[in-house]
Amino acid sequence: ACACGDAAVIRLLVLMLLLAAGAAQAARPFDPFSSTAIEPKLGTKLPTEGVFLDDAGRQVTLADYLGKVPVLLAPVDYGCVNICGVTLAGLFAALDQMALEPGAYQVLAASMDPRDGVAQARDERAKSLARFGRRGAAEVVHFLVGEGGAARTLLEALGFEYAYDPAIDQYAHPAAV
């Protein structure tokens, strides 16, 4: 009779430990480092049919920008308070140092945050153009917001992994161009 009682107590202790471990797992804070990455997918055909709105509110697709000159794509969050502004500033500072003139390339900034709208795209474009004062820049710099998941589809195809952190109401993401 004693062995049955001991086995029941052991089962109860194991069950309690499992429940405690599950609760500890659920209570773990969001870890941006495990939620973000860049996994290059060289040779992957990009989805060109997704609909975006440009900084002027026009409907465009990625296909509207591809095939003429090289395209530099910067995945950003227009409301990011951390690295996106630095990424864009660095991009335009580097372009300013290059001998290539605007028109030999295009720059696309695509927001990962579905809450971003045309007004944010327009504001961020204006800030970037103010940093990058080369003649012809306005014709080749485009800031986009995705419609219906177009941005997520594009960024997933590129291997750009990011995640929303509700505790700080921001997206955790790497920096890339």
C-alpha cells in the first residue's frame, strides 16, 4: 500500500514541476534576438505583383521599379525609434560619397509595419532627401507602404525576419539594405 502512495506522490510532483516549467516558459519576455535574422535567399524570385502605396499615395508594384537599373531596397519601420533612421542616414551618406549619379540606381524603402501609411512614408522620404541633396535624387528615391501583406511577403522572400513586440509596440528587426 505504501508503494502506491509513493508513486502517486511522485506523479503529483512531476506534474507540478511540468506545470511550473510551462508557466515559466510562458512568462519569458520577448527576445528580439531569437525573432530576427537575415537569411539570404540568393536566386529567389521576388514577388513583384504585391500592391504598395508610394509616398504620394499611388498604387505601385515592385515590378514598376525593377529591370531598368539596380535597386537598393531598405526594409524599415517608419515609426522605428532605434535603428531605421540610422540605416537610412547611412545609406544616403554612402550614396552621397559614390561617383554614381542618381538615375544609375533607384532606392526603395519598404515599411514592415502594416500600420504605417502614406503620410509616414512621405515624411520619412522628405527627411532622407534633405540628407541626400544630390540633383535627381527625388526621381529615384521611393518610400513604400504595403497593402494586404505585400511588404511581409516581399521581406519573407528576401529572408528578412522580424517580429512585433507588443510590450514596446515596436518591431524587432535587423538592419539591412
